[in-house]
Amino acid sequence: MNRSKLIRFTHGACISLKELPCLDFTEFRESLLEEIAGDGRVASFFAMPADDGFDLYAILAHDWREEFALLHCRVGDVYPALTPDCPQLHLFEREIAEQYGVLPEGHPWLKPVRFHNSWVDAADIWRRDPQQHPIPGDMDFYRVEGAGVHEVAVGPVHAGVIEPGHFRFQCHGEEVLSLEISLGFQHRGLEPQLIGGPHPASIHQMEAAAGDTTIGHTTAYSQVLESLAGVEVASRAYSVRAIALELERLANHIGDIGAMAGDVGYLPTASFCGRLRGDYLNLTAELCGSRFGRGLVRPGGVAFDLDLPLQEKLLQRLAVLEPETRGAVELCFDSPSVLARFEGTGRLSTDDAETLGLVGVAARACGLMRDARLHHPVAEREFDTPVIDTDGDVFARGNVRRQEIYASHDLIRDLIKRLPEGEDQRSLGPLAADSLALSVCEGWRGEVVHVGITDGAGKLARYKIVDPSFHNWSGLAMVLRGQQISDFPLCNKSFNLSYCGFDL
């Protein structure tokens, strides 16, 4: 391929848009598919309004090369859908259609990603062909017909505190033939609020983008601004961020294993992990005063230092918590009754996981080595052995969490013991004008991807966020095919995807 058609760059680079070629759509399509065929995968795909149409940007990750490829083209309000040739783009193209009224003609299942059009009134797209594209609010669901086939609807209102989501099952007896998931009932319109920034409120909005991934999203946001400003974070601040990220991973992985144990009625681990999750959240509170890490990560570094007394306190608490954690977790994975429910349930093949573009725990449980800490570090790599499993079932997803818990303990201890001296915070200057920066952070669910584009005045003209849940909800729908409907709660917990992170 002619290299002038795209820009290749590494994590942390700031790309001048003046150097980015604008391809015609045919070249864009051919180049994108060639990148995918050559071990690339879709990290982000989004649109941006232009004077005479819409700019499409595709960012493809080449993990083992530790680089990204950036492609750009301009389209009108209709273009040939890319999804039939690249299923990873399925939700991305639907999102673009919903946001801007741009029709990906030939998309296999074009319907709103969310129920709200908070950017523009895009309803015209659904009225162009009412038979193929129903109007939002009059939503059609996939339906299987035949003797013995019935439909089960769950949600959108659930018991508990999770956000709303609707799950529509097509079943034959107890067997699930199809699961269709509809989210987006509380759309916040976060991305458009960032335009014209960075604003004083932007960092607080990032902390709430997905409340259980505060460190992941604020780190990604901060890295975008640092790249655009040409500021390199001090090594000490980078290490403190990495420690906080692992504490966030520990709290959520332990909570997930406890929830999975609870779903199969194994109460010892369920109860113990609930307490342990609180202990790890309290370690984050020791660091910055917030159990969820709010106020810690800031563009240019961190707002709280990890001084020597606190380092010693964290190490002492970890020394107590690690054996307790191992005891609770191994109790679950040594129980034959638990293993009988975990093993073989909700299996996803490696090929399907790769086709759908899964990331994080769900991808690594299917044998895909995808971890931004390994492939796309922004500083010295401190992590070089991602945990993988190959079975792709509930057990594998739980086992990846189990092994990552143990790895996180080792990593935190190592980071504390070799915490470099130096400053914690550096000032940001003005952002580069007419530029693009990408940030990838390995949150506990998987990679958090942020992209910022500035205008001629150095203000944010477009900001795109891809939570790992955006990639992985399709995987949950896939694993339910052929399963018993009673397995849904367990499969759902084994993915534990974010409703609000999807519904930005």
C-alpha cells in the first residue's frame, strides 16, 4: 500500500492534521481493510462535521508493532457501509448514523445505538426507508418464529443500582436462539460537552464517564492533553498513576469474582470478596481521599504524592490482603460445584472474539494477547506478561481475573519499591492547533481509548471516547446463543460490562 495514504505513529504522538491525507472513499475502504488483514484492529472510528460533508477517521491498532495507523476520508450523508467487510465497525457505523444522520448504505442491522439523538436530530435517516430503518422510539427487534419459539424481555428497569438496559431473548424452550441488547436509556451527551475545551469541568466529567473506571478514563484524557501540549509526564507521576490503575483493577476484579460466585450460589467467596473489594477501595482512598480515585489524576501528572509513610502503609496492607484474597478466590476455584457451572458455559471462540474486535479480559480469555500495558505504554514498560486463557468460557473469564489479581499485587509492590524521585505535576501549555492525539489506557475491563482533535485556535473541536464495553457487548450477545436462558446472569457477570461507559 502507498504509505502516503495513512500516517503511522506510536502512542503519545501529536499528529498535525495538515499532514494527514484526505482519501477518496474507495482508497479509504481498501486501506482500512488492508490494515485489518495485516493484523490491525479497530481502536476507534468516528465522524466529524466538515464544511462540505463529514470527515471519517479510522484508527487501527497494530499491537505487536506497537503502533497505530490513522486513515481519513470525507463523505456526504450517504456512503457504502464498511460493516459487511469489517464486523468490528458494526456499532461504530450505527453510532455515526445516529449522531449525524449519515447513512451507511448496506449496513446489515442499522438501528439506533441509543434512544437519544443528543447531537443532532438524525431521525431523517430512519425515515428514508421505513421498512429497513424503523424510526427511533418505534424500535423493531430481531424475532425468530416457529413452533415452540417464545420471547423473553428483561429490563430496562432492573433490581439494584445498575443503569437501565433491555435484553430481548428469542428462545426455544430454555435454549436461547438470539439475544439482542438495547442500551442508551440515560444518554448524557458527554462528548459534545467537551468541545471548545478543555473546560474546568471536563476532568470531573471524565471521572464520571464510567464511575468504576475513574482512573482509566482520567488517565486517558490526561494523556490526550499532554500529547497535544507536548508535555512529558514525570516518571514519578506516571508510576503513581500506574499504582492507582492496578488498585482499581484489584477492587473490580475481586468484586466480579465475588459476584460470579454469588450467581452460582457459592456464598463464602461472594461474601468474602464483597468485604475485600471495600478494603482495596480504601487503599485508593488512602492515596487521594476518594475510594474511586477522584481527584488523583490530572493533566500533567497527579494531584497527590505517594510519600514514604504512605508507601509503607500500602505495602503493609497489601501484605495482609493478598493471602486473604488468595484464600477467598482459590476457595471458589477449588469447588467442584462452582467449576461445574463455570466450565463450558458462555463459550466464545478465538475467531469470533477477533472478528468482533473484543478487548480486555473478554479478549484475553479467548486467547487474544491484547493489553495496552504491554503493547502501547506511554513510558517505560513495567508490565510484560499479560494473563491469557484459551477456552473463552465463564471459567476462562474468571481465571483471567484471578491471575490478574495476583499479577497486580506483584506489580504494585514493584512500582512502590522503585518509585522514582521527582515532581508529581507539570504545567500544560497551550494545545497544538489543528492536531490529533490518541490515548490508550488498559483499564480493568480493557483498553480505554480517547481521541482529541483541536481546531485552529488549539481548542477541542472533537473528542471521541471508546470504553471497552463498546467493543464487548456484542460478545455477550454471541455467547448466549445455544445457552440455557438461566445462564444469562452468570454470563453477564462474567463480562460485567458498563452500561454508562457504553452510553456516553
